[in-house]
Amino acid sequence: IFLHARIVMKGPARILNFLHTSAKRNEEFEELNPQEVGGINLDLDLASVGISIINHTPKELMFASLDKLQLRASITQRSNSIEMTLHKCQVDNQLTSAPFPVFLSQPDKYKDVSFLKIAVIMASDTQDLDYFRYLAVSLQELDILVDEIAQ
């Protein structure tokens, strides 16, 4: 099973597409077998990620800013594990008439604490059972400011 990622330009926006297939697209890459290499590890550190929600006009409706996103994943014969940490998250309402320009944010008193942490360790040596050896989710306090919709 292969996961392919591709970035495509569409006007002023860049779109990240993921494709899940059972065939390799590039024959230069060798298939990695966890039993042969002792496991597969993935470490991903992104300083900042910005996501825009744009309507058909195109007009930007919301902008999400994710800072210090860290992802650690491991696949072995005995277990699969994933750990994700997001240090800061803010979602801005981009409409000019919005009374609250910041839709979601974390309070300043938690600026030195990670906004979200997720850790999962799942046994991979059981066939008929999904066994979670460890599951943890930590979400810090957040502020959500929503305006009323006029009818």
C-alpha cells in the first residue's frame, strides 16, 4: 500500500493532494518491508502550516495557523505508534464584517504549553483484535468566539 503526495497550483492557491494506491508510481523507490528492515520510522517537524478556506468567488473565509507541528510514527512487528504535538493553533475569521476576527485561539497563559498532544500505541501482532496499549489525548484550554447569525 502506497501513499503519494502531490502539490498542485490552482490560481493563487497551492493544493496538497494525497493518493492511496496499491501500486508504485516510481519504480526507483524500493518497497519497505517492516519485517526486513526492523521497522519503519517517520519524523516530521513543521515550523508552521497555514490552511485557508476559500469559497467559489474566490474569497478567503477562514485561515488556520498551526505552529510547531511534530509527528512521530513507527511501524514494527509488535506495534504501531504515532505521536502528534501541536504547540499553537489559531483560526481567524477573514470576513471583513466579523465582530470577532479570531475564531479560535489558546489563552496567553498557556503560550508555553502544547495546544494538543495525541499519542497512540497499538499492537500489530494481533489479527482479530484492535488492541490499544496506550492512548492519550491532551487538549489545552481554548477560546472560541462566535458571532450570531442575523435572521
